[in-house]
Amino acid sequence: MLEILNNKPLLLTIDNFLKASECEEIINYSWPWKRSGGYDHSTHASKETPERTSSTVFINSKDPTIPKVLKNINSKISEFFKIDYSKLEPPQLQRYEPGQLYIPHWDYFFHGPHINNNRVCTTIIYLNDNFTGGTTTFPKLNKVIQPKQGKILYFEYDYIQEQNVLTMHSGDKVLNGSKYIVTTWIRKTKWP
């Protein structure tokens, strides 16, 4: 079921984008988790930050050992949303344990080298829902998305700045259990 939560900026969810079995296959794989970080504009690298306390794995779709569904996830996103595949960044897997969160933030860049080919939209796929807390909140739009296994959240921010800032969102604190998501960011033109 597709649900449009906001028109401009566009914010929508689709239930059952992935099957439960596909989600479980991704979760149960033996991933090399690393502490999540933010982007350091001075070094052009990731750095640990108290604003984002989850664990992360950057997905290499050419790795023959990873679950097939994850190798093909960007193809499915590209086809479903009619987005040129070359504009999609590699997907990122995230795990939030109790007490972990990502404070309100924007996914696009305000300065630095990436603004020349900025991010214009985001997809988040919820791989499970057997936890408490961990909602995704858009405070400026007064929208709260309850994670549901297999659901995809899609939102755009390729507008004027006054509309782009409305896409501020947070990964709210997980209270019990572990939350798993897959995020893909889409650029204005080919990536990288």
C-alpha cells in the first residue's frame, strides 16, 4: 500500500517493498559492523559523532557472498521509482541497539565538494519491527513514521531551500530490541 504523507516536499511510504523473508536474510547475514559516523568536510571522510550512535555497513554489491536481495536493492529502487541507477549511492545497512539514535538532520549537503552533485532524495527500508522506539520523525512536517518490516520510506529534497529544510528527520531512540534499516541516497547526477 502506497501512502503519500506530504506532497511538497514529497514524503511517502510503501508497505511490503521487501518480503519478510528477504528482510530476515539481510538481518541474519554475518555483517562486519562498524560505529556509524558523520561526514567530516575537512578530511572528506567519515568520523565518529555523538549525533549518530548506530552501527553501519557500507554495501559492496560486487561482493559475491552478500545476500542477493541486497545486491539487487538499488536496481529495485531504481526501477520502482524510475530513477537512473547511476545516480544511486551504494546502500548502507544500519543497526540501532537500545539507547542508540540519530538526532534531527538533513541528508543533503550544505557546503563542501558534494554540493556540486548533491543528494536529492533518500530511501529507507525497515528490515524489522520487533523493537520499541526507533520511529522516524520529520519535526518540521509533523510526521512520525512507525517502522514496519518491509516498508520503504521515500522522500525528496530537490526543491528550493525553504522546502528542502522541511525534510529534517531523526532516527529516534530505540528503547528495546534492535532496529535494522537499509538506506540509499540518490544524487542529482551520476555517482560517483
